[in-house]
Amino acid sequence: MKRRTLEEITALDRDDPLREKRSAFEISEDVIYLDGNSLGVLPKAVPALMDTVVTQQWGDSLIRGWSEHGWMDLPSRVGNKIGHLIGAQPGTVIVADSTSVNLFKLLAAALALRPRRKVILSDSGNFPTDLHIAQGLRDLLERNHELKLVEPDKIENAIDKSVAVLMLTEVDYKTGFKHDMARLTGSAHDAGALTLWDLAHSTGAFPVDLTAAKVDFAVGCGYKYLNGGPGAPAFLYIAPEHQNKVMPPLSGWMGHQAPFDFDLEYRPAAGIECMRVGTPPVLSLSALDCALDVYADVDMLDIRQKSVALCELFISEVEARCAELQLASPRNADARGSQVSFRYDYGCSLIKALSVRGVIGDFRPPDIIRFGFTPLYHSYMDVFRAAEILEEAIAQVSLEIK
């Protein structure tokens, strides 16, 4: 395959409409960071904001901070910012807890809406913790629910009238394979099933439109493409038509209709507010809130266009240089998230060799090396240089294993 010239790469960066966004992030010139699909980089505005939250809001205001600085409203305010990125109406997204806890809450609520159906349908490529949560809930309920797993390309044929909930992650964490969310949601609805989508590898990476796709429920995290920091809180989405039908399985005081009445009987709050459980984590929520401001003036279609171009460049350069690697991601960009994965028997050693050279990727057993692309802070030169360094690293690993 033909390699690009330095002049061509320079031209791509010069014409990039997102090129100025790179300056909003703390990125070492000595590192090409291709693991933002595990943990996003630090937005430059976050440290100053955190200093304000800690020293002034917490330090000076103390308990008064809840009213003086709107801490209690952070889950909804930040939720609406995320909602703007995923095609969700105001008031349908809230930030709370972790992705796993939110999945538990929504899966339990969805199953209660389909009491006569017993199948939770998912695929074998789903992130293991999602499956673990479903298994744990199944066993806890003791109502003969079944977690049925099929291969990702067999999902649509497996949807029938026994399915209560179709539970999928839109983008496969290993290969980057991207489900057709709108089509599968439509198929599930045709069969009378509900849908629950995990958007951990979608939100902030490319356009998502939950309203247009008529998705019922969704979850996602704040620390990957949203750059909210290690362990940033997650979010959950409930479509408007379900909001006053669902009952929260975790009836925490922040989900109470009037939490400061200290009522001994639980009365759920209206709408999505009932899915709040405990006290909002103000520090981490504030960091995520600030990080999301980077997206305020960004068109997600521009992000997708650049994402596809970055991935295509990486695939072509790597395949021209590294015959030892086998593409594990879909070649068709429409079926791929903002990630490229290759198979290599010595993938763990290769990722370590790359890290020594300043390229940070990721390894997933048994043989997947994966690279995430974040258009807000990646340049085309980053991708070109990463492919060059990958060629050097694989030559070293090849020598070592002989």
C-alpha cells in the first residue's frame, strides 16, 4: 500500500478545522497518546477550576457550598451537557455513580417493564463487566431470567418475542466494531423488547442520536473520550416516555421526592431524578463539567470526519509497514468506532516496546493491540509518526522472539 509523504501529512494538519483544539489539552511533545479510549488526557482548564472548587468553594464556603455554588444540581447540569453530545433531550440524562452501577439500575428498571419476558439478549463481544452485572441481577431476582449471548453479527436474528431487553455496547472494546444502534433498536421494538445501550466508547468520539434512534435506556462513562479524569462519574439516560414509569432499584435519599424532609418512607422523585442515589461527588463532577466545555463549540460531524480520516491513515500506514499485523477492526469505517485494533501473537511485548518509544497504546488478551483516536487532540502527524515507530518496535520484537 502507498505511504503518505510528509508534505501530504503536513497539508492535512494545516487544513484540519479542529487543529486549534489541541491547545486545550496537556499533551507532552514526547508522547503520542493513543489510549484515550481507556483514559482521556487532561484538559488545561481543569487544574485551575479544581483549585477554585477546593480552596474557595469547599475551603471558604464549607457546607454553604451546596447552595452558594449549586453543587446539588451538578448531576443534572452536567447530564444536560452530555445529553447535547448524544442527541438526548434536556432532562433525560443524569450523571451519577459508575457505568456498572447505572447499568444495574437501568437493567432492573427495564426488566420490571417487561415482567412476562425472561431473556436479556447481548453479544459475546460485550464488555465483561456489563455481562457480570446482568448475571448478578439475574441471580438476585430469582425470576428465571436468562442472559443469552450470541456473536455480534448474529444479534438481529436472535431478537424475538422472548427478549425483554436488548443490552449492547455500541462499540466493541476490543475490535472497535460498531453496531447499527438505530437498526437494532428498531428490530427490538418490533419484537416488543426494550433497549439498553452502553455508550462508553461512543460518547464524545462520534455523533450519537438517542432520540432519533428511539433508544429506551443508555449508560456511559466520563473518563474516556469526555476527558473527565480517572474514575470520573458515569451517566445514564432514560427516554422521556419511560421516565415516570420506571422504579429505581436503589432507593437512595437523593432519589427521594423530598430528600431533606427526611421522610422514613421512600417516595421516588419525578422523572430521571429518581435514579440519583447518594450524595453527588462534587470534586469529580466539577472536573467533568469543566472538561465538557471543550465540546461547547465543536460540531460532532467534524469530529467523526476527522476520526475516520485518522483511522484510515493509520490503517494504511501500518499495513504498508507491518505485514506481521492483521487488522482486527472492521475495514468499513461505518462499522467502526474511533479505534483501530490489530492482531499480533506477541501483542503485549509490542505494546511495551511502543511505550518505551513514547507511543502509548493498549493490549487486550489474547492478541489484540488497540489504538484510540481522539480528533480533538490528535494530529495527522501523530498518526504518521506512530506508524513509523510501530514499524521500528515490531522489528525489535521480531528479533527478540527469534
